[in-house]
Amino acid sequence: MNSPDTDTNTPAPAPTCSAKGCRDAAVWVLAWNNPTLHTPERRKTWLACEEHREHLSQFLGVRGFLKDVVKLDEWVQPEGSERP
Ligand SMILES: [Zn+2]
């Protein structure tokens, strides 16, 4: 089970920015939670390119939803969070 070649998930295409109309490669993961919709430990994630990180985190930040901004290559999907 620990073989690095064994992956039950199909390889995902290169992740792209979640900003509307943007197709740049994602560099950042924005983890957020809407307390009126989600349990506190739940994390929704948006992806952002370098250019849209500020815009997207502000959008979430003013609503009080933003929890974390992490580099995509350092992001670890929390246990029990939603599947894509
Ligand atoms: Zn973008």
C-alpha cells in the first residue's frame, strides 16, 4: 500500500486559478469556511495564481471566511474535508 507508484486517484490536470476567467497555474491554496453553511472544521479551498491571491483572499477576508493561505506545494488536504 505504500508504493509511491500506487495511486488510486486518477492524475489530476495541473491545477488552475479559481479566479473568474483566469487560466493561470495555481500557486496558492486559500482555505476558507462559511460558518452559516459549513461545520467549523470543514475547509473549502480555492486556488489562486500569484496575481489573484490578493483579490481572492480579500474577497474571503472581508466576509470573515478566510482561514489560511498556503503554497500549493505545501498544502495538505485536511482529513475529512470535501473531495473535489
Ligand atoms: Zn489567476
